[in-house]
Amino acid sequence: MDAHLRDLRYFVVTAEELNFTRAAERLFISQPGLSKQIRQLEDGLRVKLFVRDRRTVTLTASGAALLPRARELVQLWDEAQRAVSDAAAAEAAVLTLGISTSTGRGLLPAIRARLAERRPDWRLQVRQIDWADATAGLAGGETDLALLWLPFPGQEQFAVQVVATEPRWVALPAGHRLAGAAEIPFAALLDEPFLALPETAGALRDHWLAVDERDGRPVRIGGVVANADETFEAVSEGLGVVLLSAGNAEIYRRPGVVARPVTGLTPAQLALVRRPDDHRTVLRDVLDAVRHHAAPPVTP
């Protein structure tokens, strides 16, 4: 049987994690879906690759034999895709930036100005990607760079440059009992229904639900939202509340929704993210533009 590279990639990640739940999170698929693909690979090869019990996952001898060869094949294919992408990007002179929310903060004008100055033949293409892919296309190679809120799944695999650190606010329906408060303690929101990102958003979903600040209190989920437009429509309809950054509170101001500062929460961080093995000089121009734009003013 000729195995699909996708299945070999799933096998490699599962072998590295030795945990189907963590592997599924890295791959942005469901755990049952991952198990199904691994079984399909095993059936095709007519061997068992993993031994699983309730607590542990281990490689069989066949799995251990396959791992270095599967890793090599996946790496070769990734390099081939990257070479093709680089050639296409150089020919088209387009740099694709993935985002999941409006960026504001003057970041896009700063990037475009730097490209116009240093790379007049290049243009910036912005691609909006739903939160189901918390890397905004980076993990799958659809984008060259991404502006992402931290933390996100697989963050340690990427190069991350923080460009903004802002307090977290909360968006509420205009008629909410707390809508008139100047600021809101997070403790006052613990029993509220919250709008949640898809489960594939992993650590990012937990961050915007403030899971770490709840002292073990469970989250009431009022609904799952795929993007910013769905989010604020759901807030205005009274389906739940949602945390957001202070900067985005201004960007997404709209009738039927109010935003208030929240006390008792750590701040949110927005970062420019790239693949660490992408060393094209045009990316350095973008990073320089963002660093210069985000740098605090020098006090005389």
C-alpha cells in the first residue's frame, strides 16, 4: 500500500507526543479523527504501530522502525513545498499575512510603508482566517507571517515577536447588568456564559476564557464562535460575553455592544509570528518595520 503523506505526518506527530490528545491539538484535528487515520495506516501496512492502554501510548517495534523513515519523508515533502512556495512568492512578489481579528494599531500601514520603501515590487496580501486554525495559516503554509494573540497551539515551533501588550476587557450586551460599570472585577463575570473559540484553538481558547484565573471554577459556554463577526453578533444577541484586548475594544465598537475594562486578569499579547526556517530577507524587512513601529518612544 502507498501511504498518504498526511497519514505519515499524523503518525510522526503522534509518535513524538505519545499522546493522542496532544497530537490531535498539534495537528488541528479531532482526537477521534486522528485515531481513525492511524488505524487506517496500520491496516494498510498490516502492522500495529502503537500499543495503547488507559494511561500510556508506546511505539511497537514496527512503529519504531517506521518513525525515522516517515520523519525523513515528511521533512523532504515540507522542504519541497517550501521551495515551491518560495519560487512562487518570488515570482509573484506577494507576502501573505494571516490574521484572525482586525489588527489596527497602525501595524499594516507600517508594514506596507516599509515594503514600499525597500521592496517596491512586493505587495502585502492580508488573509483573514477563522479561529479554527489558531495559527492563521502558518502551520499549513497558507501564509508567510501571521499576527496572532498568544498563546496559540504549537507556539514553541515558531519565531514570535510581541508587538503589543494590552489589558483584557469584556464585551457585553448593551442591556447587561454590568454594562454601566466603569470597570468590572473578573470575579463578577465567573458565572456569566462566555463565548468560546473552537476547541482546535487550544491554549488561545483557554486564554480568552481566562481559564487560569478561575481558580478551578468551570466555564459556562454560551456558544462557540468562528470569527470576530460571529462573536460580536452573538454578544449583541445576548448569547454570552467575551474577553478582548483593550485595542480591539475600540476597533470592534458597534451598536448593542459595550466594552469595559476587567480587573484581576493578566494582559493579552499580540505577536508577529513566522516559521523559524523561513529566512527570506523580505521577512526581515517586515520584522524591522514592526519592531520600529512597536518600540516605545525615547524620552529626552
